[in-house]
Amino acid sequence: MGYDFTVYKGTADGAIKQASTHRDTLKGDDVLVRVSHSGVCYTDVHYRHADMALGHEGAGVVEQIGPEVKELKKGDRVGWGYEHDCCGRCSHCLTGWETMCPERKMYGTDDLDQGSFATHAVWREAFLFKIPDNLTNEDAAPLMCGGSTVFNAMVVGGLKPTARVGIVGIGGLGHLAIQFAAKMGCQVVVFSGTNSKKDEAMKLGATEFYATKGAKKLEIGKKLNNLIVSTSAQPDWELYISVLDAGATISPLSVSDDEFKFPYMPMLAQGLSIKGSIVSARQIHRDMLEFAAFHGVKPMKMTYPMTVDGIEDCLKTLEEGKMRYRGILVAK
């Protein structure tokens, strides 16, 4: 008996492969979720060459529950993100920052037979998030990592509603960051390579927009209190020094293997802070979903079928930089 379901895995040559996985039983607070939608993150591109189930922005419906599940019930709509488990005992877990737990279980390193590119998945109730009533599964899925990441950066960076916040890059993360910051009441200053995305940025809530391609210096008037960098590669940090106010906080979100090299003396002289962060801890994640539902923060999206061909097409669009702005796989 048990539970058999389909997952879509990466392979050594990067091709997507349909496979199956199995769970004998649901133990403890395990929950079987039927996947209805999955967001597609650039991290999935990084892992498409790994022998693992792909996807970590899942949304779906509870189908079965384990013996120790306390709140969720069959039919509830839930989602999950990058982190799957933690020790629950260390100082980080006990202070609500389980994403820093030394025994944390994350996408790409643990539970490699489970993913959101799938028909079903089994996760602990403790790491599932109920989706608010006025947020669809389709809109909620990309928030499980993309929304979680930018919202957490704002919390960690101490963003205030009176802030002038700069957002570098308009993509899967940046277009959500613009909406969150605008709904928080901030002045939102957007930087992008060209003017091609200016109209969209302004509609999403930007108050100012600046094209940076070929720029030697940026002129923006009043300086920034926060800078959130959501580009796929690290920017030219020298270019942004002049637009940062004294005491400003920089939140770099780019996934990069390159060394972080930042102008040293300006950092000291201006009292700049650089705050690293990843996806949000669970309470911040819950707050993010409630905030998004209440304020109408939703991804701009392109949808694809949850099939081998659909996944391949979605990843190709993402790799080519043609995604506007979040790909979503839809179960058939």
C-alpha cells in the first residue's frame, strides 16, 4: 500500500525526467499534499543537473494527514517553500530564526525525492503554510520562495514606511519587492538596465525609475535608506555608493559564486550596513502571506502545464531572460 506519486527530476545532462516516488506511511505530523501549482525559481535552473525532484514553491490541497497533525485537515489549501525542517532545540530555532539552524533541511540538500514539480508531496505540518482565503493557489505559489525572500530582506533590513528604498532589478524577485515596499508606504526607487520595464515598474508601485546601462554615475535626488538587490548577478557596487544615505542598509539577494567585493572606506565613512538573508522564518512567512492577501500583492506570471515539455519550456524561458516575471506550473 502506501502512497505513490509522480515527480519531475533533474538529470546529469539537464533534461527533465518524469519519475515516481513512494511513502509507506504518514508518520508524526506528515501531510500528503496534492500539488495544484508550483512556482519556478532560478534556483530550479541551478539544480536541473542534479538527480533530485525539482521545485520548491508549492501550493496545493491536503489529501491525507499523519497521526500527530494538529491543525490541518483534508481539503485545506497549503503551500511550502525552501526549508523543510529544523532541530527545534538550538538558539536560532528557539528565537524564531530556524532558517539559521545548523541542522536545517533545505531544498537541494535534503528530501531529494520530494518537490513541487510533482503530483503530490509529503511535508511536515510544521513547515506548511495555510493559504489565505482571498489568495489563489496560482498567485500564492511564487510567494513561497520569491515573496518570502524579498519580504524577509525587508524585515531583516529594518525597512520603515518612511524609507526611500531602492530596488535593483525587475524580475521574479524585484517585481514582488516593488509591490511589498509600495504597500508598506515606502518611496520606491527602481533601477533597471534599460527603460523597457519602466511602465510596468510604475504600475507595480515604483515612484521613480532609472536606467543604469552604461551609466557612470547615478543622479536621483534624495538618497536611499535601503537598497535591495535582486539581479541575477552582483551589480557594480561603486555605482550605488553615491545614492545611499549615511546609515543605509544594503540587502544583496543575488545568487552568485563570485566573491563579494565592496568599497571599504565608503562603507566605514557612511556607516553602511550589509545584511545577508535567505528565505523567511515561518512566522515572517505567515506574515508575508497575510500581507500579500490583504494588500493584493500578486505575481505577474506566465503559466505552463505540469508536464516534462511544460517544465522544459518554462525553464528555457527563464534561462533566456524572457520570463515576465514568474513562471508557474499548473497541474492538469
